[in-house]
Amino acid sequence: MRLVRYGDKGMEKPGLLDSKNRVRSLAGLVPNIDTAMLAPAAQEVLRAIDPEKLPLIQADCRLGMPLIGIRQIIAVAGNYRAHVEERGHIQPTEPMIFHKSVGSLSGPTDDIILPPGTNENDWEVELGILIGKTAQRVSENEALSHVGGYCLVNDITERHWQHKRIGQFGKGKSFDSFTPIGPWLVTPEELGDPQTLDMWLELNGKRRQQGSTEEMVYGVAEIVSYISQFMTLEIGDLIVSGTCAGVGAACKPPVFMQDGDRLDFGISGLGVQRHAVRRAK
């Protein structure tokens, strides 16, 4: 299944996509697409619904964040070797973890807001992993059974705050609008193998990132298992799994987002995001 939330910002209603990629309404059947929809039992109920019998929503409807109630955002740094090399860093010998504020979450077409006084705002297209069942010290073999869905994410980063303002990475990654997710929440059986997905990003129509999740140093199962060894993962936790090569900071000279830019990116099976970039007033 591909679950969505459609409608004006703050007034979104639950829905899903049918076989022709049209939005069908789930209003009246479920109150919202929240983290409860990540649980196996809830997904079993939804799979029993015939999408063709649901009300059809107009094609140009706005899609918001595909779910609400995300508990925490846990991100993995340096998980694509080519990205580590382009940045001149040393490949971590185990997953390097940091947190982002849930206040940075935004929708798949919402504007990306450049914070006042910042000049090094960068992009990172990533696979998002949504936990659907409590995971505490699970093995790699068990890990994928604790995943309730996947989504497209961008780990927007202000590089100066990340590296030069002292402290954890989250300082440069937690501004408002810096974690757009969606347009869809895709259930595991719909997506298939999470390690075979093409990923790309364009700035103002120019291809900047092109890669695949098969390039991950630590795959989805290993990431979930690893994090669960020192932190109990609960339903609604979002893991952001790293980016491929092609970030702006690695360009020579560096290229960063500017007021008036357009940012488009996608991952196969997870849809496409399209954003206007504007400077905060």
C-alpha cells in the first residue's frame, strides 16, 4: 500500500493510492494516517479495503506529510562510501548516529526555508525507515520485521552550523522545514527489497545526485539492528539512512541552495518531492 494525507496544510485527510496512482479517500474509515498505521494489525485491516470502492480525490490535490506523530528522527551519517570520499572524511567503522528535531518535519511540496544569516544550506536525498513494532536488541535477521514502512526524505543541512558551531550534527539539521518527508508512506510488501532503489536529486533542473540504496555501507536490516542494541526503537520512530554522493558542499566550488531555487528529488517506489526554496523573512 501507498498511504497519503491530502488537503490543505493543517487540514489533511487520510487516503491511499490506487493501482492508477490516483488518490482515494480513507476519511470515515480511519481518523488519520498516524503512526498507529505502521503496526502490522492496522495494515492488515487497510489491505482488506478495495481502493476502487473508495471516493476518488481530484488529481491536483495537495499531499502533506504522509503520516503524523513521528516520535523521533534518528539519522545515519557516512553510510555511502562515495559520499564519504567526496567530503574527504574517513569511513566510519560502524554506523555513526545523530538526531534531528521532529520540529524540522515538513511535507513533500512545502517550501524549504533558508534560515536568516545562513549561506551553506545543502541537500541530501535519503531513504526513510519507519519503525512499526518495538525493536529492542533485535538481530539483523529479525530487523526487517520491525519496519512498518518507508518514505522519501531529504536531510537538509546548514553546513556552517553542522561543522563550525560546536556540538552535534543536529544543530545544522534541525531548522524548520529541514526534514521534508513523503509524498507516500509505502508499506514493506509494496516496496520490496529496500537495497535496490535508485535515488536522484536535481537543483534547478540540473542533476546533482544519482545513486542507489545498494551502495549503502550498512543496509536497512543492519541499521535497525544496530540502533536497537543501545536504544529501544518504538512505533513511529523515523530512521534516515544516509545519502549518496553529489551534495553541494562537495562541489568545486561549493554550491548551496539560494532564495528562488527549485529542488526536486526522488527514490524509486517512494515518489518524488518538489520544493521551492526561499529565504526566511
